[in-house]
Amino acid sequence: MKPWEMILAHRYEEAASMYQEKLRSQTEDSGLLSAHATAMLGLGRLEEALDGFIRANALASAQLKGETQPYLKTIGAILWLLRKHDESIQTFKMAVDGIADGSIKFADNAGGVSQGLLLWCAGVSTADEEVKNHSLRYLRNVAKKSRIKYWPGVLGLFLLGKKTNEEVIQEVCGTSDLDMGISRFSTDLLKRRGLVKALFYFAVRKRDEGDEQGCRATMAKCASLENPVLEEEWFLADAESKSR
């Protein structure tokens, strides 16, 4: 089994050892650094994961003179998990502002919606209206572009009040029934990634509406799905569900 397959199977210790061995001779490989950092994140070794993603991001940025910083949102999420909320927010802001002004070329298929979603979550969870409004202004601009039709664009439209929960789940699972979607597709990695992301932002929307109990229940449902590894939102939901 290849080391990345081990990560997807949650065999993090074995994967980390294999990546560590590769890094002995390939110290400047940002892909290897990020993969090893992902294993550290899976193990809950947050400081080591953070260091790995920061190094990987710096290498990727240097290779293209700052035009790509692919790990900023992961760095921001780990900072949040470490309860360094101000640093986390600044990292998410750096990502959205860089995408907005064109200095950062890397974004998701929807043109950078993921970064805006995480900044919005941080604004809601810290009750910081300026941060929340900053994220919404950013998402409104992203939503004007044709790429918004691609995933996770529908989640940006959901936050802007242009899509319903049911429409989001329909796009993820081909059915508007959330429980049916979870029942059918919880073992499908790609659809599980979509479900995790959707449930997380459904939860934060409840928090934004003042329904903290509903938020926590939805966070728990999100975290109950098998960790799809590649979605920062699962780690955030898992931490939320264990925090009180």
C-alpha cells in the first residue's frame, strides 16, 4: 500500500514513517512535506502538522514567486485548532485578499470559495462582524464569475442566501434528502467530502442564526462521518464536537 493510501485508511503512523524516509533525500519537495504534515494532522500532532504545512507553502510559493500558496487555508485551520484565532483569521484573510487581487493564483474550482467559507466561519465563531462582512463581500465578488457553478460554489451561494440546504445536498448527493444522502454515500470518498463540507457550513449557519444547540448537533453529525482527510472542516467539526 502506498503511503497516501495509508493516510486515507487512517494508518497515519505508518504513512508518516514512509514519508519521513522519503524526506531524508528529498527535503525540498513541497508535496512530500504536505503529505507528511497531513499524517501529523491525522495523528493530532498539530504543531508538527503546522510546521510541515508552513514549510510546504513557503516552498510552493518560492517556486512560483508567491503566485501560489496552496496550503494557507490548511494553515489557518490548524491555527484555529490550536486556538490561535487571531493568527487563523489573518491567514484566511491573506488567502482571500491574495486571490481577490490576483497575487495568489491558487484557488479551488469555484475560484476561491473555500477560503471565503473558512473566513466566514471564523467571523461567525468569534462574533466579529467585520471579519464576517469581509468574507461575504469577497464571496459576492467570487459569485459574479462563471466558475461559481463548480463545487464548492454552491456553498458560497448558500451563505449568500441564494441556495437552500436542500439544493446544496442535491448537488452533493443527487437527492435533496440529507439522511438518505448520508445513508447512500457515506462510504463514497468524494461524496463524503462534499457531505462533510455541507454539514459543517449548515452548522455554522445555525450558529450565525443564534441556534447554538442546532449548530452543535449538526457539527456532531458532520464529525460522525468517517474522516475524508482532505477537508479541513472535518477536523474543525471534530474539535467542536469534543470541546464542551
